[in-house]
Amino acid sequence: MSERCDVEVAARELSEARASGKPCPPLRGRLLPEGDVEAAYRVQQRQVGEWLASGQRRVGAKIGLTSRVVQESLGVYEPDFGVLTDAMAVPDGVEVPIGRLLQPRVEAEVAFVLGVDLPDERVTTADLLRAVDHLLPAIEIVDSRVVGWDISIVDTVADNASSGLFVLGTTPRRPTEVDLRLCGMVLEHAGEPVSVGAGAACLGNPLHALAWLAGTMARAGEPLRAGDVVLSGALGPMVAVTPGAAYEARISGLGSVRTCFTKEGSAG
């Protein structure tokens, strides 16, 4: 007997989890076949379509699974991606109501802001350097609508690559001013490092992650556009959020970015 594939029900369960604040069971093997990434992206697209229809605006994309260790743990060999909307953006240093999220974690990343479109399926490093208007330090607040973060590649892709919110710093840098492979990162809580890493942790270089995304989205007929923000992937391990805590990420050559959370708060 073939495994069940119910894109509509999977999308509805994830939407209900967002609205209620109560995570749903894993989708794989229940509503989506194990390993069926194509079906998972259809679930993602259905949800994104609903968000855009409700008035949200697409502002870019996020890349996930850029760590080789994480890829191996999920049995995959390439990253995944999700869509960013304006409703996910949080200003630098502004307090986030913890109730907006279900199971939040934070990670530090390099954000690319594009100055021109990237319509081609194959791009060179020179193409990317011309296309990127500037870089910013970023904190991605990842989240999962699946109970206990019990996820496979299918679960996370369907859940918009486990996206939550994102925070951009305010110190733009040109891509030629930063060594993206060697740039060091430290993420601190209460003055103590809780995650450290470097650009090389992100597919060897965050530019490699951007190249992968540009080609993938061009092949899908939805290429990256001028003005898009691209979160290129974690530079170090993600950290579970403590309610009431503040986190600051510093990335060599890019400056710092900060986010903080209430001790309690509604999801509204």
C-alpha cells in the first residue's frame, strides 16, 4: 500500500498549529510520504499563498540545512529553503513576545540584500558579487510547528524550512569588504558565548549557499529579485530561546545584531 499524501491536510495542520500555539505531530509517514520533498514544497507553497493572499508581502528567502552535520543527521545532501515575508521581520533590538512562537531557537547568519535580479539557473561567483548590494548581520529566530522538533527533511520543508522571525542589523557592508569564509561569529546571552562559528560552517562559504538558492529558485520559475533579503544559513549551532532573555550576535567585519524576548506574551 502506498503512503498517504495529503497536501491540503498537512498545510491545514501546520496553519492550525501556528494559530493555536500547539504543535502538531510529525507529517512524515502520516500525511506525507517519507522522503517526498516535492510534496513537502507543495505544502509550503500552499501556506505561503495563504499568507500573501492575506496581505503579507514576500521580501526574500531563507536557506536551511547548510551544515554538513545537520544534513547527514537528516539523510539529505543539499540545503532547503523557505520564504520570508514582511510579517516575519523584527527590528534590531526590539522585544519579541515569546507567545508569537511555539518552540523558538536562535542562530546567527549573514544576510544578503540583492541589488539586481538573479534569473539564471547557473551563476558564477562574479555574478553573485555583482548582484549583492550589501551584507548585514542577522539573527534568525527559527521555530517548528512540529511537536518536540521531531523533524525530517519532509517536516521542515513543509513547515517553510522551520522559519519563524528574523532580525537584521543596521551596518551594511559591501561583499568585497568581508571575507565570508573566515568571518568569525559569536552569539552571546547575558555576556556569555552560547554559539560560535564562522562562514565556513555555511556550505564552506555563505556565497555557496546563495549560489545554490539562486539556481534552485530560477529552476522553479521564481528567481531571486532585486531587493530580496536572503538569510544564508547558520554560522554556528542554534540555541533554544530562554523566555525573557536577550541575545546578541557579532560577526567579524559585519558588526552586531540583537534580539530579546518577553517572559510571557500572547501569540497575537
